[in-house]
Amino acid sequence: MKSTHGSKRRNVTGKRIRQARLAAKPPVSQEDLSGRLAALGVILDQGAISRVESEERYLMDYELLAIAKALRIKPSSLVD
């Protein structure tokens, strides 16, 4: 496994997830996103979403896909 001790960034999508969440009409709270993800079978609590958005937590590929589905956006819009 790649060592990430020298970098605080754990993912490159956190800022885009936050932007997409807040750009939704109406804006989606972290708690609401957590509930939407739970309905899709992905368990991420509000704290985990906060850590993803601040790039402190790794994000699995299936989690990224579920977040995009929950926000009704294309997964490619979350990736550079």
C-alpha cells in the first residue's frame, strides 16, 4: 500500500463533493447525504462525510459512485 504519511490529502474529490452538495436545489446537508447513502446501502455518517470533504479520509470507489448517485450527478463531475 502506498504511504501517505507526508501528505494530509487522502482524496482529490472532497472539494467537488462539497460544491455539488451545496449546489443541489435545495442544498443537501451532510446529514441528509448520509441518509441518502444509507438508503443505497453505503454507510457514511455525517462525520465521515465531513472528513471526506476536508480530504482527511480516503474514499472508496463504490462510495464515490454512491455519492454521485445520491446527489444525482455524473461520477465524472467529481473527478479531475
